[in-house]
Amino acid sequence: MLCLVFGGLLLSPPVCADDVEYKVKAGYLYNFTKFITWPPDTSAKFNLCIFGKDPFGGLIDPIQQHQAFDKAIKVIRLDSAEALVSISKSTICHILFISSAIEHIPVQDAKNVLIVGESENFALQGGMIGFVNEDGRIKLQINRQALRRSDLKVSAKLFEVADVIDGDGHD
């Protein structure tokens, strides 16, 4: 793995390229709470669920020091389909991040859940927001139809910074 050194060898530890990518993605996940509005619910926490092999490791944990909609953010890791089904019976996932280790989107047209993924063509396959790595930069692809079906309110500002896909990939 190629690692970059920021700030000199003695002043800071090496930062791996993957670490930078996943810090950027974690930042996006948190910032989605500023551009998307969820309907009111009774949950005590704002839950960010990670489904599949967790690519963030500890890099996403600091997000739990923040709030969204006056609720503490909680990161929940789900490593199997059974865990996803089990959690959905008792806990609301406000954001469901699907890692690239998952080949098929297990949930589509979910109400009140933002479904974000990083696999190739995620948004084209019916996901709501897909992370795309173009020349080392993380960009967003948004599936407008999938978001419309979700009952989430999305700021036009989010659409301005993304590549927008109007179809759901199933037409």
C-alpha cells in the first residue's frame, strides 16, 4: 500500500492513500445531514449504518462526537444480511452505507433511509448516492429517481456538486 507522509516524518505519522479516501467519504456522510432532511422520527440517535466489510475502520468514529438534527450520531456496523434485517426491526438507519464488498444493493426504495454506496455504478443500479473515484478525487453520483421515492428532502445545493442520474438503471 502506498502511503503518503504529510508534514514530515517526525511531526506526523504516515497517512495511507486509503485513509485519505475514507476520511473524505466519512466527511461526505456527515455533511449529507446538512443537505438532506429526514421526516421526524422518535429515535433517540441519528444512526449511520455501515453494511458489509467496514472500509472506514476507526476513521469514521469521530463522527460520533457530532450531532444531526439535535441527536447524537451513532455508527452501527452490520457485517451480514441477517444483521441488516435484525437491526431494521429495532433501529432506524438514517444513512445506510453499503461497502464495495456487497455486490448487490440489498435495499432499494427504502423510505426515510439515505442509501449510499461505493461500488462501481452504485447509483446506476438503483442506489441513491454513489461515491466515484475519478483520478484520485471522490465525486458523487446521485440517482434523482431513487431519492424522490425515499421521501427525503434534498437541497438543490447537493445536486449542484454531483453528477445526476435521472433514471434508476432499470428502465
